[in-house]
Amino acid sequence: MTTHDAKTTTPTMVRAPMGATVLELDWADGHTSVLPNAFLRGYCPCAGCQGHSGEIKFIPGNNAEIVTLEEVGSYALLFNWGDGHSSGIYTFRFLRRLGELSAAEQGAAGPRPAISRTVT
Ligand SMILES: [Zn+2]
């Protein structure tokens, strides 16, 4: 179980080419998560975007251009967005969860669910 968890939350490759509208993350278990930039930005987990509620809500409409991204420790990614926002720390576990959510959505309309803080 521990081994499985480690593989599903260990990225082996991150692709976010300049001008692209999606981020691709390859994981150690062979899975690839495809995350639209706007989807990622909407789920920014920082307190500035989310307040102090226990859930992370999708907040649409913010700048979704990824200027740069950096690894934080060896557990998370931090994005620098086109409007200068850069306080969201996306843990690998949270990114994996977002990937599942994005894949399940398949273009379906409707409200996006809030995500529990326990996965971050
Ligand atoms: Zn934020």
C-alpha cells in the first residue's frame, strides 16, 4: 500500500511548454495526468484564493498562464501565473487528485466539486 501510494504521487516528468494550455504530469506508476491550466488555477489551494474553509473550491476566471513552475521540497509544485500570483503550493498528492477529477469530467458541464483538504 505504501509503495503504491508513493508511485501514484511521484512525478517522473512535468511538461508545461510555453504557450500550452495544459500541463502534463507523468507519474511513477505509468499514469499521465492532463491538467488544463485554467483547471489548475481554479483549484489554487492558497489561503488568498480559498480563505480558511476546509475545502478547496473551483474559482473560475483568474489568469491561467503558467509563466514558470518550480518544485517545492520534493513534495509539491509552485506555479507562477501570468498575473503574478504564486502562493499556491500544489502537493503531488493534490495534483494526482486533480488529474483524476479532470479526467472524470470529460467536458461535462456543471459545477466542479470542492476537494477536501485531507488530500493536500
Ligand atoms: Zn491562490
